[in-house]
Amino acid sequence: MIKSVIRYIKRFHTPLFVTIISMYALYIRIQHLYHHKLWCDELYYMKPLKGDFLSFLKAIPEMSFCSYLSGDLFIFYPFFRIFSDNKWGLSIPCIIATILGFYLLYLICRRYFKSIWGYLVTFTIVCFNATLIFHATEIRAYAFLPTAALATLYVLLKIVDSNFDLSTSKRVGAIIFFVLVIWFHVYGIVMFGSCLLFVLLTKYKENDFKVCLKNAFIFSSIVMFFAMPFWLYCVLGPNVGHAIGHASLKFDPFRYIPGPIINPIGFIKGIFCNLIGNKNLYFLLIGVFFPFFVPYKGRRDQISFLVLVVLLPIGLILLSAVMKNYWFLQRQFVWSIPLFALYLGWSWESLINYVNKNKWIKRDQ
């Protein structure tokens, strides 16, 4: 009996580890919720939920920055009708999204990791990241964005495996999914675009790249055709409340994170330390540099991932904050945190495998 248990643990040690640390991460988030009181941002954000459905629809443009690109409000609405402003009832969809996010992250990790080391780094960062913990059960869109980003990447990775050559039913389903991602939040289009660029670049050196690129262009054009009119309407149209409330206000974008020109070191620390989110894990940031200096296999894909999926979206969010004279905050790129954790897990595991491989080569010689 004991031997069977030991064999089982050895065989399934990775999913067991992921399950245990994910359960502990969920416990930390629920513990945070227990001590958390709904604060002013959440209470303000919940105002549209208080009326009937027609009043709810009318209130959204007056209360939200990008009008109907507030998919989380549509998720919270039925829960608010049942639980009112009870934080436990309202956080149910947040908790479900968090659990789904853990699972999607595991599925993506399975694609790239060959040992437990990558999972250890990735899930440890996600488990203890302060920003993820705070927003995981917050009654805001930030509770859902990390899962939306992971889902976007996962689906695109599955589609690129088939060179975007899908059956009619799968094509329709994928188009609907990405349209909903783009409509869910103003950052949805950044998620879709950055992940699309990455998955295409991974196919660059393959013989069927031109076919994949052609199919991807057609697919993404259809997605944009359906998604962009409503997206543009929400971004440029009826955000009445915030347009009136903030037209005369100019916030310092770098009040909370130092500016990249005035204090470049402080800016870099502000970005990467928030991406790690726990000072005890800052040493893992060394892994950012591994693909640039260590000649192991797959480092080109890792660099592409870091630049396109992590840094490019953060750069676009920064640009938007500067143009709109709004604060540049870590919550705005909360959805990049699990992706960055994936990158660090990938780079650390690659280094460990590279070192171990060279040790065996030297022994054989």
C-alpha cells in the first residue's frame, strides 16, 4: 500500500504540487477577503448594479471609463441581485475565475516545462504576489483580467498548432471567444494582439509559416470586423460620467511608480518588483537575463514572450496613462503578472536543464 502511494506520488508529483500550492494560494486570497472591507473604489463601481436591468444599462456609460467594455459588471449584476453588497456573495465569480486561472496556467506550463522547477518558480510567484492577492477577490475587473489573459494565450496556442486551419464550428467558437475578450475590457484588444504576435513568431522558422500567417490574417480580420465597431464606440463614445468628472483633472501618471525619464532605475524597480510582488522572491528576477546570455535551446521564444506578451502591453498601458494624464498603477498590468511568472519559470528551468546537461556531457568525456 505504502509503495503504491509512493509510486503514485512520484508519477504525479507535478500536478500534486500544482494542486497543493494552488489550494494554498486560494486560501491566502480567501483569508484576505475575510479581513477586507469593501472600499470606496468598489462601492463606487457597484453603483450601476443597484437598479433594474434597464437602469443598469443606462448607468454604465455614466460610471465607467470605457462604457460597455465592462464585462465584469455583467458578471456581477446577477450576484448583486441575489446577495446585494455582501462581499462573500459578490466574490463568488472572482473565486471561480481565480481557480480557472490556476488551471489555465498549469495547462500552458505543461506545454513548455519538462520538470518541476518551472512549475515551482511560476506558481510560487503567482501564489505570493501581493497585487494578485489583493485583486483576486476585489469587486472590480482586475479580478478577472489575469484569467482572461491566460485564456487568450492558451486558446491562441491551441489554434496556432493547427495553423489557424479550424473546422467551421471551432472557428465560429474561437471568433466569438476573442470578440468577447476584446469587449470584456479595454485591455482585451491588447491581450489578443500581443498573444497573437507571439504565437505567430513561434512559427516563424517552420516551413508552413506562410500558410499559418495567411490563415491567421483572415481569422484575426474576422475577429476585428466584429469586435472593433463596438470597441471604438465604447472608447470614443458615451463615457459621459468620467468625461465630465475628469475633463478638468490632470493626474500625475508617475505618482505611484517613478517616471522612466526622471528616475529610470526607480521605474524599472517599480515594474519588475510589482511583477514579482513579494520581496522574498526578488532574487528570481535574475531569470529575466538568462535567455539573453545563456545559449540554451528555445531562448529566442522566451525573449519573444517577454517582449511581446509582457513588456509591450505594459508599455502601451504606460503610453495611455501619459496621454490621458492618468495614474500609471500596477493594477493596470495585473494580468501580466501570471504571464511574467510563466516566463521566469520557463527561463529558470531552461537554465537548470542546460547546466545539468553540460554536467553529464563533461562526465561522459
